Amino acid sequence: MKIAFLVTRLEKPSARYRVLQFIPSFNNNGIETEVFVIPQSHWDRIKLFRKLKNFDIVFLQKKIFHLLEFTILRRQSRLLVYDFDDAVMYHDPKKKNKFSQIRQHNFRRTVKNADIVIAGNEYLKNLALRENPSTYSIPTSINMDRYTEKQQLKSSDALVIGWIGSKATLFYLEGLKHVWDRIGELFPHIKLKIVSDMFFDCGKIPVIKKSWNYDEEIEDLHTIDIGLMPLTDDPWSQGKCGFKLLQYMAVGIPAVCSPVGVNSQIVHDGINSFLARDSIEWIEKLSVLIENSHVRDRMGKRARETVIKYYSIELASRKLIELLKALNTRNPRIRD
């Protein structure tokens, strides 16, 4: 079996964690793979699409095309898989108009005409099921060999609350600056660490600014004692797959996050991390973790256990390979 993977950029988290990290498992199972970056120009895309007839399966990750390009892609693909881990049918919350008829239409066309659809969470799965009953959910997974456990949690006199992500989602963190400043007032020894490609300053809490680097990502996570994942409650954010939350939990860091989308499924409030519905709860629950090292330690261990049990790359790759092999043999018995 030969599979062509189409991604928008190799460095994007969706490409790394929903395609590239599975390649060794595919190869170990005798599956030939080739990864293509979707070109920017129309004619270069058409040239790429013509190569796809040489593959058994074309695996399109997240990208949605306009009618002409999608029609050519579909005709050149013997079997087409569409995988998505964001609410690509909506604009992000920074846009004034979150709904786009063009995006909605292109998404529906893609999902309806795919042989199978793979969604990153149940919310996205339910959206796709409206157009295609052959829709399955595979959560974004973590390679636990890479995400090693943080060996020691720091004492309460040198704690770091932290966030890791791109400038595209930094507005979620910046939207709660008043919370971080209040934590700085209550606990003068606390620092806020931002690992990203863009930063902001706070008035009452020191901010550690660290440029994101793949090779230093795990080391950066190990310097954080409490992870942060605020979200706004809107259609786009509900489609988020909780990846940075899983990153914190994978290395044994307890987190505080908004109860939006899949976060509420990953987190058992007060057991493996905390859910915070408003500013008051953010301050209260961060305070509990800051003041109680034994609570941080206990939650951190349970957080890592959660990722191992439900979100490891072994589980996800096994399910993905099963789905694609069944598709290639047209096995109707596959179940989600």
C-alpha cells in the first residue's frame, strides 16, 4: 500500500503531530509513504495532483480547496482521506465575522466526497458526520518517548506558570492579562513564561520570553510548573484538540484550562488538572496549585497517566493504520 500525505507546511503542529510522527509506524508496517507540501501556486498544485494517481490512498491534512482544484484532486485520487484537527469551516475569533459561507461550502464538499474522514475530536467528528457517515475520531497524540517526565517540581519560592504556542493563538493568553497580574500581586515570587514567536508584557508579574524551538521544546516544558490553556467559547475554539494541554500533561505538569471543547474531556477537574470557567476560578485554582506542592505533584502524575492511557502515539497509530488498511481493502466492518 502506498500513501501520499498532503500537508500545508512541514513545520506546522498539525503536520508534525497528525502526519509526520506516524511515518515510522507506517514504514514498520510495510506501508510506503511520501509527504508532499501543497504548493502555493495553482499550476504547481495541478502538477502535484497529477502524481497522486500512482498512490493507493491520498491523505489530505486539513487543507480545503475551491471547486476546480478539489475536483482535480478527487479525480486523481483512487481513495481520498480527509483529516482535520481545527474548525476549518469557521474563521478564528479574531475575525469580526466568524462564519464564512465559502469556507462552509468548501468544507462540506471536501467531507462529502472523501472516502473517509478523520477528525481530531468528537466535536469536529459530529460536524463532519452531517456530510459523511464514514467519519472517525482520532485525537492528536503524544510520543511519550520524546515527552519525558519532569523529574522535580520546584518548591513554592520559585514557581513558573507557563504557556507554549504560536502567535496565532497568543490572544487567548493575552486576554487574561488581568488574571496573570493578579497572580503576580498575590504571589510576588511567581513568573509567567511564554514560549512562542511573539510576546507581550504584564504590569505586575515578570514575563520570561522564550522563542519556540523544536529541539528545545521539551526542555522548555520542563521549566514550567503549571501549564496554562485559556480559550474563548466560540465555534472555532470548540474545535481545538487540546494539544498544548496534552503537552503539559505528558511531561507531568498540572494545568489550568478553559472548559471549552475537548479540554473538558481530557481534564477531570481537580484530579489530573483544573478547569477554570471565569477569572475568579482561574485565580482560585492557580492559587491552589501554587500554594500546595503535593497537589501539583499528585495532579502532574495523574496527568501523565491520562496521556499514556488515552493519547499516546501507539494507540493513535494503531487505529489509523487499521482504518487505512480497511479502506484500501474496502472492509465495511471497521468501527470507530
